[in-house]
Amino acid sequence: MKRSLITALTLSATLPVAISNAAPPNILFFLVDDMGWKDAGCYGSNLYETPAIDRLAQEGVRFTQAYCAHPRCGPSRYALMTGKFPARAGNPGRTDLMEASEFTLAEAFKAAGYATFFAGKWHLGEIPEQMPENQGFDINPSFAVRG
């Protein structure tokens, strides 16, 4: 199930490119904690000025229908990386820890030929096997925050 979900996500993102024989698109994904859906100008904010985000949104793809799997950052990151509900993390009481054996979104992108990069807060594991560089990311210059 996990591999088929991530494979489907990867294929849906790359299929139009494969059909056109063009280079695959660059994908830049920001996961920002504590940012409301309307906290950027491109989503209607009149309070915050976000010109760089607005330009990226104008030149790329904006998500206008979304669901957050959990209100806390760790479990939300787990859901994004694995395609699973946080309750399936397999760590009773720690829905934010990801088993090293999980197949991740980064591993799916690597399988599709992408180079992967991670920067910022990880919060999905505490041991080296759970860190981004061991979960499908080629580059992790920030030595992601553990926890």
C-alpha cells in the first residue's frame, strides 16, 4: 500500500513530462510550521508581505485544496514523507518517529531519477538510520534537527 501510494504520487507528477519527452520539472516543496493557509499574499493575505513566495506561486503550482494529517509538526511530516496517517507510525505514543524501514517520498523521487535535497527541521527520528540522508535525501547540509 505504501509503495503504491508513493508510486502513484510520483507517477502523477512525472507522467505528463514522460509523455512529452521533456526534462522532468524541478520540484521545490516548503513545509512551514505554524503558517496559516492565508498567511501569504498569493493566498489572500493583506497583512503579511510575501513577494518571494508570491512569485514562486505565480511561476509554479499552488495547492488550493489540502488536508493536514495532524496539528503537530512531527506527525504531519511523517504523513507527508510516508503517505500514511500518523497513527500508523508504529511507535506507541510517538506518532512523530519514523521507522528507518519506511519508504519515503524522497526515495520515490530518487527512484524517478530526481536528485533530492533536505534543509531544515526533520523531527522524524533520533538515530542515524532515521535521518534525511538515510531516508532518500542526497544532500542534508543542515544536519537536520533531530527529535
